[in-house]
Amino acid sequence: MSNPRVALFATCLTDTLYPETAKAVVRLLERLGCTVDFPLEQTCCGQLHFNTGYADEARSLAHRYAEVFEGYDYVVAPSGSCAGMVRETHPGLCGSSVPVERTFELSEFLVDVLGVTDVGAYFPHRVTYHPTCHSLRMLGVGEKPLRLLRQVRGLELVELPQAEQCCGFGGTFALKNAETSTAMLADKMRCVQDTGAQVVTAGDNSCLMHISGGLSRLRTGVRGIHLAEILASTEEQPWVATP
């Protein structure tokens, strides 16, 4: 499909805390020929509610999602966690719908729908990639983010030891099981530091917030940067660190 009409599902955490990621998705998709819209009526996917036992509230949000994103060719989210909630859980809450069936995490949309791995990005840094649990186990994105990163000019990609091990965030898990979460984070940070990477990237800002927050407190100098921001970076419009 040429010039597909795409809706950006920014997700709560990205919209509230990491708006630069959402902007990067728009720049990237428009550069690749998509028409991108940001429906202002969008809200939460309901994952927080569903995971804490509020199924009725989650069901209402699932219905709203289907209504808000009706009419678009595709819905793209910079989050495997939220995209997984929509695709795998929404049908059980309110039945399937076109928006649900056409919701994609960013890397799978680029590789599987647009059919590209070289997006024209430039990012001259040493980078390691953390595969987040929902993207890996629920959506099965597999090697797609790595295929995209390998095509970024100037980027040195280094393998993350024990990459498939959870970082310990898990949404409410980090609150309910803080000590376990912290221990898991310590393991993940040690693996990141062992790579000598300047940047750790992932497809979910929630996990990156957890990992980069810990790395920052240790004053390691390693930054957490969402995959979208790396892929949106070019020589003409390079990634610029925000405070």
C-alpha cells in the first residue's frame, strides 16, 4: 500500500514522560512515505487496569480504543507492551475489530508492513539492545529491531549478555515486588555495562525508564534511548540529547 494512513498510538507513558519518542515516530514514518495522524481522543490501552484486576475499566478503554482508531489503515505504537495488550487482550474484552487487528509495534510495522530495514538513519554511537518481555514473548518481534539497527549508518551494535532476561520493571510488578525488581535491574545493568555501550535501546520506554534510571543513579554515563529516536536520527537531523 502506497502512502498508508497511519495513526500514532503514543501510549500513556510516552505521551506524558517521553514525548520526543512520539515525535520521532512521526518523523520516521513520514520520511518513509506514511501519512501520520495523532488522534487527540486516544487514552490508555487499559493494561494497568487489566493487570490489577479492573477488567470492567479495561473493557471500557478497549471499546474506546476501537472507536478512536477506526478508519485508519494502521495503528503504530512505540511500545511492544501496549501493542501486545491491544492485539492479544482486547479481543477477549470486547471482541476483535479492524483497529485491533491492524495495530503494530513500531519495528514490526517497519519490517513486516512497510518491508524496510534500512530507514536512512545515522547514529554514530556504540549501542546495545534490550528486547522487552512483551515484544519478545507476546508479539514475537524477534530479530526485527536488530535488523533495523544493523542498517543504521555509523552505529556500532554490541550484543547484550543474557538479553532475554527481564529488566525487572513489569509495570506494577516493580511496585508490588520492589526488592525482586531491584535485584533483576542490577543484573540487567551489569550486563549493559559489560558491553561498553554508550547507549542502551529498546522498543518500550517503560523498560528503558527502569534501566536508564538505575544507570543514571550509578553515574555510568550510559543513556537509554528509544529505538524510534535512533531510527529517526539522520545526518541532517541528528539525535540531540534532552536534559
